[in-house]
Amino acid sequence: MMKLFAGYDGGGTKTACVLTDENGRLLGTGVGGPSNYLYCGKELAAESVRTATAQAFQEAGLEPTRLDAAYMASAAILLGHGESHVPFFSTCIDADLVLCDSDIYPIWYGSVREAPAVVQIAGTGALTYVCSTEGFTRVSGWGPLLGDEGSGYDVALRALKKVCRMYDGREPMEEEFVQAIFAHYEAETPFGILRALRQGDNRSNVASCGKLVFELYAKGSPTAKALLEETADEIALAITTAAQNDSHPKPLPAVFSGSLVQPGRALYPMLEERLLKEGSPISMMCGLEAHPAAAAAALALHARGLDEAGDRLLEQAKGVLL
């Protein structure tokens, strides 16, 4: 009987699942809603994980069945402290072995294996680590109440604050910017935005207009440009601080994951300008070739001693978008 394995990338906006077999064949993928249950709650998180799993089985043309091993990489987990999250994720992942850790870990594993590197996540939330076999050095990632600088949530929140300031005259009006944000929330005033934000997961509702800032930047919006420049400053500051705080020889490579910092996105050249300069503690920048959920599935295979299968999976998963 074929043994099945799954990897999950669980964030504040969506949950991705990659299904594989013991030979490292990519069988199917699925996507659900948010599963960072510290913000969206356990009920929604569990539903998101089950939805992603069901879609992966459906794409594979298989009836849902118990997995041999699964690896949940979650934004809800502090790096190295996954064990305490296994009881919850075991309620929504049907597997003989459920492993959990931060979403940082599979990004590191899937890109440079165990070589020292800075890992930067910039999606709904933002987080920076230097990862090595000797330990981890963390900077930022303190969540929406205390930080999240450089995240989609932070971009969106600053955009919403700009709208309020322009609406009541504290800043010069950029009509196209304000009206685009209003339209996104089906609002006519900031009061309408507030009503929309109160529906469901507040953090996800705020972050949802982050993509719009990038679209407005592409159209030449000066406000959007200023917001993204500030975001690039924050991410570059976190990366250089993490590298400088760490004891490994410099420079170090920087690995990027998350919707905001993919090669080809507007932030990437801004970060190149800030990070790849003389005297920088960063040697190179690279994005992930395989999705973090695929790297998590490779870690599930690794847990069963199937490292060659994990390598095959990562090769097959290159360029697969979720």
C-alpha cells in the first residue's frame, strides 16, 4: 500500500498543502484559508487545514486517507517550539506522525539545507532569522500589536492610516489612492472601512488591501511608492541587524519567502539596492525555488529517513505556485 506524506505552510492569509508519496512524487496541492490560530482562532484554522488537505487529495485523484507523516510549518509557532502545537494540529491532520515547527524552518531547509543564512518571511506577517545548525538569531516578527514591520499587514495598515489622514485633511489628498482603498472595502468613508474590518478576522481583513498598494504603485501612485520604500527600509534593517547580531562569518546569503518579497515584485529591486552594496553583511539574495509547503513535505519524508525522496520532491516542486 502506498504511503502518503504531506507538508503544510500555514500563514495568516492562507494554508497550502503538498501531498507526496514515499518516492517523492508530487501528487497534489491544495489551498485553504488562514491557519495562524493565534489570530484567526482554532475553528477557522482547523477548517483551513482540512480544506487544503481535501483539495490536495482531490487533485491527486485519491480518496482521503490517513497519512504516514505530516509536517506543519506555521506562522503561529516560535522556531524550535513546535512540540506544544502538535496536539492542536493533530485534530485537523490525520497522520500517524504529526510534526510542527515555525514556517521559517522549511524555508531554510528547502533553500540552503543546513548552511548558515538569513531567512526573511514577508507575507501577512514578517519575521527575520539567521539560521544555522548552532542555533538561531531572531529579529522582528513581534506581531500586529507590537510590530510586523515589513509585512503585508503593516503595508496595508499604513495605507489605511494614510486614507484617514487624507480624508480629514491632515495630509494632501491623493484622490485615486483614497478611492481605490474605499472601493476595496466597499466603503465611502473611513467609517465604512471600520465596519468592513470588524467582519471576521481583523488581521486578514486589514492585510487584504496590501496587494492593492502594489497595484497602485505600478500605476504611479506617489503614496504607494512611499509606502513600499518604507517597507523596504524596514525589511533591510531587520536583515542587516540579524546578520550583524549573529556570530557567523560575514557576509551571509539572504533567502526570501512570502508574497511581498518574491523576485519580480516591486520590493525586490528596492531590497537589492539596500542590501547588495559595499560592506553589506549580505552576500546574495535568493527566492525559494520550491514552495515552503513542498519543503515541509520533504521534512515529513526526512522524518521517516527518506531524504532522497525529499530531494526528488523539491526538484519536482520547483516553480509550482500555491
